[in-house]
Amino acid sequence: MLTVASYGSAILVVVTLVVKLFHLVNAIQILILKLYCLEDWVKEAEEQNSLWRQSLRMMEERLVRLERQVDPTLGGSPLLSSGRERA
């Protein structure tokens, strides 16, 4: 039986794979645009890639916090034991 932490880990893996796919698409887009010397589009694609990385980092941090709240062996406390951890 899967625990909430296991679901969190599975979600993290799926989100990571999806975001890495977008990174790959953006990297290909950047290479194509650089070949055609379209600097404005290259900057825009690099910014989009940066935004995807930021969102991935934020999702990973949220999932780690959730796992710590649910699974005390990861260094957190049970989910409902403390209001300050949820704030």
C-alpha cells in the first residue's frame, strides 16, 4: 500500500519528467533560433526555460515539505500536529 509520501515522490518524478521534456523542447528551440541568429527569440526561449526551472524547483520544495510533514522519519512532524509548519 502506498503512503502519502510515496504518492508525493511519484508526483515529483512525473513533474520532473514533464518539466525536463519542456527543457528539451526549449533547448531544441534555442539551438534552432541561434542557428538563424534570431537573438530576441533566443532570449525569450531562455527566459521560458528559466521559468520552467524555477517552477520545478518550487514544486520540488513543496513536495519535500509535504513529505516531511507526513513522514516523521524524514525530519518533519505529523501533518496536523503543528500549525506553524503548515503556515
